[in-house]
Amino acid sequence: MTVQEAYNYSVYFLGANGVDEEEFKAKCLVCHLAKIANRDYHSHLGDLVSQKKLADGLWQLKSGTPLQYVLGEWDFLDSTFAVGPGVLIPRPETEELAQLAIEQVKNAGSTPVVWDLCAGSGCIGISIANACPGASVYCVEKSTDAFAYLQKNAMLVANVRPVLADISGDLTALPKPQVLVSNPPYIPAAVLPTLQPEVLKEPRMALDGGTDGLDFYRLIAEKIVPTLDSGTQLLLEIGDEQGRAVQNLFATCENVQVRQDIYGKDRILIATVA
């Protein structure tokens, strides 16, 4: 089956089975199977793809499996990260967090230490490490499923240290950071059942922020911040209705501010440890 035939059939099949964004998902799947970038689709219309692999992918998408899990990888900033069941899927708004963190790390000296807490696939910490080769980046993740992806993604990045640990435990064995970045779970528990079916295929551990969605911010503010040196920069992804509440939790810090994402919604808390 050619690339063009595979794409046309995939659009038809996905649309007929009520899968949203059928054209985008069809192109991603077919180009992945053809081992070409989406942008090169029109230059490879006559290339061949495996009909069996195409059918397998389409049935997974029909069953509600996230596209990123079907592909086994997803792009984030300038890199491609291995992902699959058990790890949170990288998202565009988190790229903004990573970009801000990179700016902070570049201004934190020649050999700064960075903590990426609740690291998941490692997309944030590894992106920082790639952009800031002098930094030592400690990616901390407690899920063994997610940690397997973190290790795989960090394999060729010399300045990344994957750490299998719970951030509620003792992190004092790690060198103190000049920059702490985190995309912690922040969805209120009662909201989880209302999420899109595809999102519910992602690990609950990476989504569930407790009753009000703020459990991990309290943990960072009350347990971790007091152990950090004055001047440490904090960058945290937050829910779009949590700006004021998270600001209040970090009231003992300095220069506390909330940045909006590309959609104009509150998304990132920035603060300096006093």
C-alpha cells in the first residue's frame, strides 16, 4: 500500500469510526510508518507502508489509545521522546515551561544544578540539558513505568541523572539546585472522570493533584522550598484556574508571578526562594 493510499484509507476509517482529528492522526500514523516527517508527506506519496502495521495502528486509535502511544514517541521542542502507556504525554504548553526554564538555567552560572521533579518522560529536564550542556540535571520520577521511558530518553544525554524517587521523601542526597522546574499532577480528583477518554488512558498518578489539585504545590512549598538555598529559581506548571491559589502557597518566596500560555491562560508560576 502506498503512502497516499494509506493516508486516504486512514482518514476514511478514522472518520467513519468517530475518531476526532482524523486527518492529522492519519498523517502522523502513515508518516511514522513510512519513516518520514509529516512535512515530507507530499514528496513520498508513492513510498510503501506495511498494511498490517497500518491496520494495527488504526484499530488502536479506534479503541481510544492516544496517538502518541500508538506511535511510541512524540516531539517536544527540538527532540523526539519515547512515550507509551504509563507515562504522561508531552504537551505544547509544557514546552513554554521548558523554554522559560532554559532561559533561567543559562543565567544561573556555568555549571548549575537543575531539579526536574515529577519528570515523567524527562521531556523538560532533558530539553534543558540539551540546551545547557554545562548544567547537571536531576530528573526525579517515582513511577517505575514512567522511569523506564525517562531512562531510555536520557540514555544519550550525558548531563542528565535519572532518579527513581518520591519527591515527598528525602532528596537531600542530591546536590542543591539553582533552578527547580516541575510539571506536577494538578487536576482536582473530582474533575478526572470528566476528562477526554484519551486523556484517561494516561496514568492517573501523573494527573491527580488531590481534592483541590494543589497537593503537589503544597508539598513543594512546605517541604522542599525550606531546604533550598536563597536565590533558587522555581518554575512550575499550573492549572489555568490555579494561579492565585498557587501564588498564595508560595507567598514566602520573592518575585512570585504567574505567566500565561499561548492561549492566554494562567500556566506557569515563577518564584525565587527567599
